Amino acid sequence: MFRLSKWKRWARTSGIGVVVGMMLAGASPVFGYSVVKPSQSPLPASGAQQQQAAAPSSRSDEALLVYGREWLTQEGRERLTELYRMLRGTHSKVSLVRGGDFTEGQLRDAELIVAAGGAGEEFLKSLPSSLPGSGRQLLALTTEQGFAAAEAQLAAALDENGKSSPEFFMLTDVNPFLDMDELMSKGKWLHERGIPFWMELRPIFINTETESMQRYYDAVRKLQEYGGLALLGTLGGWTPPDEWESFRAGYEVTGATNSDEPEQLSGQAWLAYVQQGIYPAGFSGPPDLMFDREWEKVLRHGSLFVEQSEWQGYTRDNESGSGWEGTYVPFEDQAEQRGHGLLPDASPAVLALSASMPEESFRNLLNDKLRSGSAYADPALTDSFLHWNDRQLVRRQGVLTLDGVPAVWQPPEPPPDTSSLPPETAGDQLSTVNKGIKMTMSVLFVVSVLVVGFFVAAFVVGRQINRRKHLR
Amino acid sequence: MEQQLGVVDYLFLYCMICIWIMLLINIVLTAGGYRYYLKTLQMRVDEPLDEYPSVSVLIPAHNEEKVIGQTVSALMALDYPADKLEIIVINDNSSDATGDILAELQQSRPDINLRVLTTDAVTGGKGKSGALNNGYAISKGEILAVYDADNTPERSALKILVHTLVRNDRLGAVIGKFRTRNTSKNWLTRFINIETLGFQWMVQAGRWQLFGLCTIPGTNFVVRRSLIERMGGWDTRAIAEDTEISFRIYRFGYKIQYMPLSVTWEQEPETVPVWIKQRSRWVKGNIYVLLKNIKLLFTRESKHIRFDLLYFCSVYFLFLSSALLSDAIFLLGILGLVEYKIAGNTLLLWMMAFLVFVLEMAIALSMEKGQSRPRNIGYVAIMYFTYCQMWLVVAVNGFYQFIRDAILRREARWYKTERF
């Protein structure tokens, strides 16, 4: 159900932390958090107030997360990533900047500057409490009382304005290998209970024309009718890069496609879905993707990212995470169990359940949630866009357009009835038997040509022999 | 979507496979026949024997007044020691002047050992096999020769056959060639002339060259008396007695050689109804023989005749059914009622099949003096669409008669070919 246990996550993170720590040993010991206000949001602005409430992408604020010594320890990095997620849910852009590296411009543009680490951080001295003409607010978080305390402090600050963001529901890892009937049953059940949902689709870029794939596409289209909104998941088999593994080791698709670039593969998958009348709104994956150089290129094509699991622990490069600008929906942590990771009310959150989860457990869990008062917002009201090459899919105020016109899918024209065509024009659509027959006929033709040549010669010679015989 | 083949496609495929299997077999046989033809050019079959065996020539005759005089005259003129030759005409329950003609011939040539065995409805009238059994019963020759009542053998015909038989102990019988006497009568006889030459140079000569097999054609052949004795005479239930006796000779371990230098000329049907009746009898008779011997396919002792069994089975069952089916598919296709999805250039392949057929026949014609002229090649091309298609009618008719007689338990009736 939830992807990785805390202990597993910590175990992996601690390993990576040693290397990352060594890499950063020569850097400034001062770290921080910041949120930078986006200057030009690629997202269309939302209109109706109601839609704004349900559309986290409508905000245009930036946060700056400044850090110092927090990056030096494993626990500190975890705190930073958790704070980053919390800020991501409420701010469309979050920049991580080492203390001392920030510029005045960054400070001026940020609506919220979060200083991680507490009163002991040296960089705090260089952060002015206020800048003339900027609306930014400085929040110094203390970690001396632990992780949870820092998160709670940030949550309280974020919730100061009293804004409450919606909670979403998501079906993860929807793929062709599932039991389609069960999948449809879950979709119908969600529809009957008025739960709109995101559905994370596995990217598919090969064998998209097969019969079983068509059945899969039919099922996903039906899920869309049930209130499902597609998100493009991570590449099948892909795992975030590990410092101890080959970077590409996780690509199962290698050799099956004409490229192993995530950007190109994801583009192919997106286009394949769009051509089938399935319109992904954004991306979905573990938050680590935000910090991966390869995925940074992918994420540039869209403006919506929905977490489907906890942080996997692969923090490689905070620049990548800082670069992306768009709507971010964090994964709803089980805060009660972990004692931290509580998302503020101001942040949207997503409850993600695997599509392969047994149906009964699936229903029971959601029923419990509904009984406890949870309500799930309609993801379709979240503004977003996705583009690849010349094609653009835009959702604005619940209206979907593809390349500027309302997206309405028409079933493809049935293939021409090749049975009425002469067999020669059927071309590559020949069955294996028919191909064998055709090849045999070609061989037979060559043989018959040889026989005809031999017989003609025999006939001419035979006539000559006969003539001489009777002349004797 | 891949094109999936339907029932019509598989039927069409069956036709193509059967037709091309037969075509390929005939290509091989033609090559064998051609090789044998080249061998015959070097043969010296007229070298005399030290001692000639006695020969009884059997001529079954039932109401043969139109042709019997010419036939017996030709037989009396055979180049064979008169003291070793016995001509037995079985005047089998004739109601015409056959007996009178034979009596006259007897009187005109008292130097010839011409014997006439006259039977009536009680003692004869059992068809060709019965007549041959009657003639064989009174014959004395070490070798038996058989000629049909409408035959005109060349003078050397019998001697060549006997020379060949005596010089090879492994031979149980030797068959000669038969030519069409009335070729120029009409289109039908021209077609028959081409057919008989094609059959003999391709099927007979080719099988002999490649497999040591031949089928006795019913006339112009010699067979060892000892073999007829061992087999107890001709099978009176077989109306294709020639094919039937061939299989029995095979089973005794003997071979039957085709000797094309021994020639007889015979009269062929001049009208389609007569031709259909005669050929239907052949088909019916051959089916009987095939079914009688089909079990030999699975015995080791008869492995040397397996090819013949398979060949005739292919001709009468596979080829016939496929030819009928392909014609039906062709006609239904023209009417737009069916269509096939078989890939490949079937039209081109069909044209090649036609070309191969014409050339096979042309090669056979090239082995006979004056037969390979362009007009005859034209006849071959036309035959493919006419005469060959008529064979389908004959084959179906023969099958029908066989099944009908088998169900009604009718005794096989021997149809005597009408003479002209």
C-alpha cells in the first residue's frame, strides 16, 4: 500500500548520506530553506473562488528554504526534505539555498523565507528580518527539539492564514497487467461514493496496438468516465538513481525502444495515451524525482506533480528540486505512526492506494476514511498543463483542451476491411500462415521457371533427335 | 489486424498443394521418360533369339465386325515364327458377323494357327476378363500376348515384346506402345492421340525408368504364362483388368517393362458419349483395383510398388478432388460468392502450371515423328481447358458408378467400346 517503510527508507538514506556528506564537505556549513515567488507562472490563473480553493496550482508564491549545518547529518537532511515537501504543497516554487549563497534578489522575491537549523546557525545573522518593499516573511525554525517540532512550527506558520487545502485520492500503478474487471469495479465503486480520483498510469510505449492493450485503454477511458484523472507515472522498472548502482540499471525498457532517455520515453507514453483518449494531467512518482537530473527534463513538460509514496531517500541534487515550478501535491503521511511529517492544513495532500490492492481491503480502508470525515476533492479542477513537441494539453477551470481545442476523443476509424482487398495489397497484415504460403509460392514459381526452361530445351533437342532418327 | 484464413482459403490451399504435388511428380516422371526415350535410341531389340518361345495371342471380341477383320489380318502378318504363334480370337457372345468374318479369315489363311473360340451367353459374355480366361484355358503358348479387337499391330510389334521379355528373367510382362489410328477424325481423337502419347512417354516410360514400374494398358503386351497360372487367370470382377493384373505381377516380384519400339495402332472413341462411357469404366475399374490393393501400402513386401499405389491414389482422390474444388472456387469466385485471402501471386503460379503442362505434353510429342508440330502444341493448350475438364466429368461419373454398384451390390458390367 504505502511504498517504503520508514526504517527501510532511513537505512538507504543513511548510506547515501555518507557520500553526499563527503561531496559537500568543502561547502559552506550553513544551510537553509527558501520559497521564491514565481515571476511568470506557466499555469493559467484560476478564476472562480471555489476552484481556487480546490486548485493548489493557482497560487503564485515562492518560498526560500535556507539551510546550513542541517545538510551535514542524515537526520538534518531528512528534516530538510520533509520541510521541502511541506512547503511544496503550499508554494508553487521552493528553492533550497545554502546559507550565505542567497542573493538579495532571492530574498526580495520570496514570500516566505524559512531558515532551517535553529538559532545556532551562523547564516541567520546575514538574513535581515525585513526588507523594504518586499512582502516576505522570515521564519526561523528550530530543530533543537527534534524533527517533529520543526515541522509543527512550519505547519503552524503556513496555516496562519487559515487556508485549508483539499485532500485528494489516487489509485497508483494502473497498468495493463491488472485484472481489468476488478479495476473497473473499483472505479465504479469510487464513482458511486462520489470520490473523484487521480490514477497513476504506467507509461507504455511499446506494443500499444495489441488487443490486450486496447482492452486496457478501454478500461482507463471508462475510469475517466468514473471520475478518474490520469497522471503519468514513472517509467516501468525505473527507480531513482542510487549512488551504488549504475544510473541506468533500473530501465527495464532498454533495448525495447529507440531511446532510453526518460524524457523521450515519457513523451512517447504521453502521446500514446493521448491518442487513445486518455489525457494525463501531470506526473506522479516519489518525491525523489524532483531531485534527479534526468527527471528534471521530464518535469519541465508539465506543471503538476503528485506524490504517490514517501521520500525514497535519494537526495542527490537540491538544485533540481529547486528548479521546477508548478503544483505539487504531497503524499499524505501517516503522521500518527511516525510522529512527524504532518502536512499543514494549508497544503493539499493525496491519499494513494495501489490499484492492485485487494478490493475488499481497498473498500474497507476508504470506508474508514470516509467515516472519519475525510472528503476528497475533484482533481479535475486542478489547473495543469502538459506539452511535448508541438502538442499541448491544458486544463483550466475544469476545461480540457488539446492543442487549443476541446479534447474530444473519437474512436479511431476501423481498419479497412482487408478481406476485400486483393491479398497482394494486404501487405504486412498477412498472418504467419499466409506469409509462409506466399514464400512457398515464390519458391514454387522459381522452380517452375527452371522447369519451363529445362523443358523448352528438352523439347527443342527432342525434335532434333527425332528428325535425325527418321532421316537415317 | 492480421488476415486470418477462412475455410475457402484452406480449401484453395488444399487444391494448390494437391495440384502442384501432382505437377511436380509429373515433372519428375517427364524427366525420367525423356531419359528413357534417349535410351531407346540406342536399343537393338531386333536381334533374333536362338530359340523363340511359343506365343498365344489372345483377342477378346464381342460384336467386333467393324474392326476384327483388320485386326486379325494384322496379327496374321506379324513377324514371328509361324510354328510358334497361336492366334486365339475369343468370339465372346457376339450377335453380329464377327464369327463369319473370323471363319473367312481362317479359310483364307490355313497356314496360320488361327483359332476361334466362340462362346455364348452361358459360356461367355462375362466381359473382357472372362473372355481372356476362356482364351487362356485353351491356349498352349509359353507366353501370352493380348491385343484388343480394334488393334493393328506393326509387324515387328510382337517380336520386340518377346525379345525384351525373354532376355530379362526379372520381367513378368512387357508392354508396347499404342498409337491412335483415327487421329485426324475430329478434335476428340486428336486430343486422345495427344493424351495417349503423353501418358505413355510421361507416366509409363517415366515410371519404368525411375521405379521399374509400368501398368499394363490392356493391349499390345506379353506376359509369362506361368504368372497367369499362378494368379489363377484374370479377375472377372475387375473391369480394369489390365491395372489389376499389373498389381498382381508386381506382387510376385516381377517387373513390367515399357517397350515403345513395339507399336500397335488402335481405334479410339470418336464421340464424346462413347469416350465418357469408356473412360468412366476405366475410372471405376481403377478405383476397384486401388481399393483392393490399398492395404499393400502398409506392407514391407510391396514396398517397390508403393509409389504406384500412392501415385494412383493421388490421381484419383487428391488430384480429382482438388481439381473439382478449384473449379468450384473459380466459378463461385467469378460469381462473387466466395473470395480467398491467400497471399502470393496465384495467377502467375497458375500460368506457370499451365505452361508446365503444355511443355510436358510437347516433350512427349517431340518423341514421335511428326507430332510436335505447332498445331498439336495448340491442341495441347486447348486441351487444358476442354479435354482435361471433361475428364473431371468422367472421373465423377466413374466414382458415382463405383459407389452405386457397391451400395446396390451390382456385379461389374464390362462396357464394350463402340467401334466406328
